[in-house]
Amino acid sequence: MADNNEAITCPFDFSEVLDFDPALADLMRRGSPTRIRLSYGDADAWLVTGFEAVKQVTTDHRLSRAGIIGHDYPRMTPEPIVSPESINVMDPPHSSRVRHLASQAFTQPRVEAMRHRIVRLADLLLDEMEKDGSPADLVRCLSDPLPQHTIMDLLGIERQEWPRIEESVHQLLAVGAHTKEAAAEAKADLTAYFGKLVEQRRNSPGPDLISAMAAARDGKEQLDDRELAVMALMLALSGQDTATCEISDIMYLLLTRPELMEHLRRRPETLTAVLHELLRHIPFRKGVGIPRVALEDLELDGVQIRAGDFVHVSYLTANRDPERFPDPDVIDVERPSAPHMTFGWGGHRCIAMPLAMAELEVAVGRLIERFPGLRLAVPPEEVRWDTETIRRFPLELPVAW
């Protein structure tokens, strides 16, 4: 068994359009877990890249997310994004209980019942874009506001509070060392805000997600107020994170690869399958997310992991594993269906995935339907990309029709 202890420094700061990070590609080629050092944290970590190995890590009870709390664990942001009470740092069986209860608010039938609200929010934004005329910035008009408006609408947050929540979430996702204090303040502010909101919904339930999660039962089990508040915060974060970036990233690909746009116009019934292939292909974030810590010595993909070692996985490299996805760097709209890892895997797979997919289907579907002549209003090389956060997305996406 290999036991390579020499760590490779990985700032994971690559931000070139939607190209795959060459550093990650190099780590993939090594074929087994590699020691890496990230920008923050007082320890190195192992990085696991292959699809099957990532799957093992995400389902192995000997590798714990909860065990990282209280440690200055290896990460990419100066302030840890997750709260200690977050489902993202729980282990089974506790996480299983919380996930089972919270996921009752995101079943496919419940999301389908919400779809008309997502369509209404999207159409209002597209009406405004159409009224203001061509050209328009798709990020400002749709990508940014739709997921934010959707999750805040579904959480039952008063509209006058939306800008404040959006600003705090943005501060929490920044990666610069100078942003640490602001990020900590933003987390405290959001946690307190959602704590009060949960209290209100306990006393006066409504047709919102917080009330739905509060009402969820499994026998005598239910979510307590702290769990509900942290879950609401996590949903608000995801509302300004993954879906926002993915709408922009997907539309950039469709606008710069006319054959993909033409395929969807010709065969709109393939929208969901095409979206999944694009989600697999797009490097939706930089580097890695939340690590796990080994609770005991174990062997992983031919490497000896010691108790106390941190282990990171890369969903990005797993999505490009040629053993799982032949010709992984090619966008193949006819690719046979196989689950990807953009929404995570195992006990930490995103419980709101049905909602995120509904948002993407509505956003992309309505754009293609309503603006058949949609095109980039600038050359692709003039599109500006985010370089300040852990996400990969265009800051502006000027379009014309």
C-alpha cells in the first residue's frame, strides 16, 4: 500500500471560463488519493478523485463529517461556511433522522405543486427583461434573482427582507482573507434571523417550507427549532449558490454551442436529460467542499489513511471519471443516463435536488420558449467571470434577441 505524505499545495484558484481546473485534472491522473494542502486550516488532507472511491468515502461510517467540528480543518474559505449544527456536518444516524424529516418538504409531488410558483416568478422576471428590451444581462435579470426569489418565497420570507438576506449570504460565500470578520457576522445574523422565523412559524404555520418541515413527523420524531433554523439557513445559502451559478453556466454553454441550443429547440422533451449532462460536465465550483475525518485507520483506494487524517473528495473529478463516463470531457446529449455527483452523494446528497432541478427546467425552458432568437450580445471572450468566491459563474451574461 502507498503512503505518500508529501502534500501538494492546492490553492484551487482556477477561474478560466468553464474550463476544467488543470490542477484537478493532474490530481485525477495520479489515480489514487493524494496529500494536498489548502489555503486555510492547520493540517493537510487526502484528496479522493475517482467516482467509485468518492462513493466509498461518502458512504463509509469510518469517515466522519461531524468529527471535523472543533478542528481548524483544511478548507478554501477563511471562515468555515457550515454551522456545527448543520446537516452538512452530521453523521448517521442523526443526519438520517434530520434528512428524512426535512426531505418530506421536497418530495417530487410537493415540488411539482410548487412549480407554478417558480414559473410565475420566472415569467415576472422575463416580462421585465422583455419590457426593458434587448440587450439585457441575463445574470441580473434571471440567474441571480430567480433562485433567490424562489427559495425566499417558498420559505415565506417577507419581500422587504430579501435584499438583506441576499447580502449576508454573499458575505458568507466570499473567500478572501479580509472577509473573515464580515463572514462571521453574516453567519451570526442569518442564524439569529432564521431562529426568530422558526419561532413565528411554530406559533403561526403557513403554506411555506419552514412550516412544512416543522410539521414533518416520523413517529414521535420531529425537527427541533435549532435544526429547523440551520436547515432554513442552508436552503437560503443554496438558493444563492448552486442554482444561481448553474442557470448562468448552462445558458453560457447553450449560447456558445449553437448545436446544443438547436437540439433543445428541436427536442424540448429532452430538456431534463440534457440538463443532467450539462450539470455533470460543468465545473460548478472551485476545488473541494467540506472534508471528513478518519475515525480509525483504514485503506482507501490502495492508500493507508490514519485515524485523525482529513479526507476531501472532488465531485468535479468524479463527474469526469472515464470509467464511469466514457469521453468525459465531451458534452454528449445522447449519453445513457447515469447519476452524477453535482448534487453530492450518499448521506450528504442535496435534499433539495428536486427543487433545484425544477428551477433549472423552468429557467432554461422558459428562456428557450420565449426568446427563440436569444444570443450572446458580446464575443464569448468578453464575458467576465467570478474570481472572488468558491463558485464558477459569469458575473454578467449580456444577451440579445
